[in-house]
Amino acid sequence: MKKLILAVLIFIMIFCSIETLYASSCNNSTLKTLNKHLPQPLPPGIKIISQKMVSGLCETIVEFRGRDIPFYSTEDFVIVGQMFKNKKNIPAEELELIVKNLFLKHKKQLDKLSVFNYSPLNKKTKHTIYFFTDPLCPYCHRAVERIKELAKDTNSEIKVILYSVHLPQGNREIEKVICSNMDLDTYINTNFPLKKQVKTCDRAKKLIEGVVKLAEDLKVNSVPTFFLEDGTKIIGANTTRIKKAILNNRGSQQK
């Protein structure tokens, strides 16, 4: 009986030691400790955006110039790269969750920053789709031409957010759209860039600044980019994919 009790106590001590080691691994994983093991120091401006324990390793995801880089570490070593488990990309899932949470946090701001809101006439919509588009992006324009059909087929309101990746000309085109009070139909049927000059306005400057900040937070690095109302992110002009996601109730919520 004494031997059994002793064995149980030893097991508990070992288990607690392991748990303590694992629990403290992320606490000790800083940029300084990562640099201790890496052959080249991490560049200035890099920041940690996520940390959690994965299979006994501390997963640290850092962001640098719009790129997300995962590290897996203990006090004794660092592994750089992707981790896969049961055919799933672990850091990708973590980043997706981070973006979803950020989207939900900033959704009210996005509502205020949308330039065009479209919903099918005489219909109470069930969903909302947020659409980041650029006046100078030809792929975006193809998607813009299909948003009325997308809204009707998915019973959704679509909120159009103007965000240019073609700088600085793209922002000048966005200013022209906003400061001229362009409506959605005119926007759909306009071939950009606009030849006419439009006087700039404070509303456009504030909106562009707000969108740029949110796009950075939501990791919108290309356009067109869509967000469903739960923060599910869909990149590209594939509206069929968006319809499928909504109609199958994947990542959709009722208003």
C-alpha cells in the first residue's frame, strides 16, 4: 500500500513538473529569447501577435511588414515554419481566429466606413457581406458588377469599403468617388481612372485613413477581399464561393 501511495505521489510530482514547464514556456518566449537561438536577429519593427502552447511547444506568431511568421520554441531551441496536425495548418487556424475576433471588434467602425450599402429591394436581409474593393483593380470591378446578383442570391446586404493597393493614384480615385458623392450604379458603370479632377474633401481623407488602419489590423493585403458577418475572410473575386459559404451556413450568423 505504501509503495502504491509513493508511486502515485511520484507520478503527481512528475506530471506537475511537466505542466509547470509547459505552462511557463510561453511566458519565457520573448523576442529576446527567440533571438538567442536564431542565426540572424529578428529585424526592428517586428511584433508578437499571438502565443499559445501547441503539443508542448510555445507557438509564437510574429508580424513583420504584413507577413505573419510562426515560431515554435522551448527554452532550448526554436523551430521556424508551419505546423500541421491531422492535416490542418495550426498557425493558419490561429491567425484566422485572430482576424475573426478583430473583425467582430471593429465591425461597427466598418459600418461607418462603407461608401456604398446595397440590399435587394423590398427584402429584409438575413446576412451582411463586407467588400473591400479598389477602383483601379480590374478583378475588383468584375466582382462589383456582380454584387447586386450576389446580394439577391444570398439575401444579403453588401457594404462596400474602398481600399486601394495602387498607391498613390488609387487613393486619389477614392477621393474623387467620395467627394463627388458618386452613387453605386455610377461606380459600377465607371471606367477608372476618372479623367476629371474633383476637389478633395475632409470626409474622404478621414475615411481613407480609417480604412487603411482597419485593413492593416484585419490583414487585408490584397483586393478584392470579402468578410462575412462572423469575420470569415474570403479573398478573390469568386462570388460563387461566397454564395456557397453563406447558403451552407458556414461562418454566417443571423442579424
